[in-house]
Amino acid sequence: MTSLRWIGCCLLLPLLAACGKPETVPVHAVPVLVEHPAGNGGVAIGAYPGEVRAREEAALSFRVGGKLLRREVDAGQRVKKGQLLAELDVADYNLQARAAQAQFAAAEADLVRARDEHKRYQALASQQLVSQSALDAQTAALKAAQGQADAARANLDVARNQSAYAQLHAPEDGMIASREAEAGQVVAAGQTIYTMAADGAREVAIALPESAIRDFSVGQAVEVELWNQPGKHLAGSIREIAAAADPQARTYAARVSLAADALNTVELGQSARVFIAHGKQGVMSVPLAAVQAGKQPQQASVWVVNPADGKLQARAVTLGAYGPESVPVLQGLKAEDWVVAAGGHLLREGQPVTAVDRSNRPIELGAPKKAASEGSR
């Protein structure tokens, strides 16, 4: 019996020794998106959505009011200079013109009579058969008749012009961008009937953020990418920037001119993105998603991957004014540092990671910055 107990104890001793040793659980490296801070030498590249517009856009309207009799063209149709676009009912204007014609005829008759009377009084005055005051009265009557005739002629011209204004013609070659009225509708003078985009230069209308408006200037070079042609960039420049911000959106309206060789590439109303470099040369920046809370209150930090062992380090940084997509880093980073660009709230100090670019391709952290940057594109 004693032998059995001794044998059992010998068998249990190795088992108890094995249970006393903690088992090492392997830690797997997680992939993280990394990039160098301010990969463009401190100048951020902002992408701003916009719409292709014509440089010259005109709101076409009648100079007189009335009932819209017919529309000759529709939205999207090309028109030539002088082409009839729409017409009002001219019945009332024709009547006004006839009335003005009658008034002018009466004024002309009065003028002829006053002229003849004045000639007779001149002859009588030369023979001293009438007084000088009577001749002066006839002279005044002649001038008044002349004034009435001139006023009647002007009223007749206005009435004729109003009849002509009842027809709306294209001021130049272009395309009808939109229509705002239908046949049978009573429209007022100056009410928009069509919006016409003239042929010629094309632009992209964008909105610039108020926070970085001082980084943009008229004449600044930009690149335009159409949504239906990704990867193809068209050259352009900022032509104008609004003097005041929109009171609701707090953005500045801007127009980007396209180069002449891009006219055959774009169409009115197309969606586009405008890439503009802005920022201060030599100041690095990181994406907003890279910024984490620091160990101290009111302190910010970013995750930096150590190229030697591939582990994370929390790096305290001093930040500048926040932008719409990035924030400048004034202190705490170097241009060759690999910063975690997203998902930092799920990471911890010393965690092993695998660095990948935006195409989910691994990055050699020890590679030269230029080569690594080209690989991350």
C-alpha cells in the first residue's frame, strides 16, 4: 500500500510543476494605417467639391410683363445669337401703340396749325398790323405745339418698343441651362424665364472654408478632377473669391477657371473635385483622426510606430489651429516619423503593429521616406 502511494506521488509531482508555470500567450500584430506627417512639405492638399458652370451666365427675362404666349426652346437646347426664345401676347401693346400713333398724329396736326398761324402773325407784324405781344403769343404757342409733338413721338416710340420687348431673343450663342416659366403663365417685367450659359470659358464653382481662407489667393494654381473621369486632372486656377462669407454656411464662394484645352472635356453641371494646396511651408500636419488625448489634461498626442521593433509609442505634440481635415503640428514630430492616421482609440502603448498604406499594402518602416511615400500612394 505504501508503494502505491509513493508511485502516485511521483506521478503527480510533474503535473503540479507544470501547472505552476504561466503559459505565454502570443501577441499578434494588428494592421494600422500610417503615414508621414504633412507628406507635402507642410502644405496640405485640400479637395473641395464643385460644379462645372459657365463663366457668363445670364438670367433672361422680358422687359415688359404679360401673358406668356409660347416658348420656342427648352432646357438643354443650344441657341444662336438673336434666336427667338419666347413671346408674350402683344394684343394690349398693339393697342397702346395705335393709341400713341393717334396722339402723335393729333400733335402733328396742332404743330402744323401753330406753324401756319405763326407765319401769318409774322407777316402781319412786319406790316405793323398786329402788336409785338400778339406775335410773341403765337411764338409761344408754336413752341408748345412743337413740345407736344415731340412728346407724342416719344410715347409712340415707347409703345413700339414695348411691342418689340414682347419677344425674347438670345443675346449670344450658348445653351439654355434652365427654364422658369410655362406657356399661359402671366409673368412680370424682369421675371426670369430662362437661364442661359454662354459659350466660351468654363469654371468650377466651389466653397472655401472660413478657417483657411487666408491660404487661398486669386491666380493660385489648382487641379480639377471630374467625378466621371477619376484620376484625370485638369489644370486650372482660382479666378475669384467672394469678399464676404455666406452668412449660413460660413464659406467663401469661389470660381476656378479651367484651361482652354479642357473646354471639350467638361459639360455644364458636371460634378468635380478641386485640389488646392494650402498651408504654411515647413509646418507639418496630421489628419484629425490621428490626434488622441494625452496623458496630461489639455494635452494631445499621436501614435508613432517605432521602426526598430514595430511597436507603438505615444508622442505628445503641440497643435495649431484645427482645419477641416487636418491639424498643424508645431512641436513633437519629425518629418520621417510614421504616424497612425486612424483608429488610434483602439490601440495601446507598446502594442506591436503592422504598418499599411491606404491601399492596405504593407510598408517597410525603415525604407527611405520618398520611396515609402510613393509606395503608399
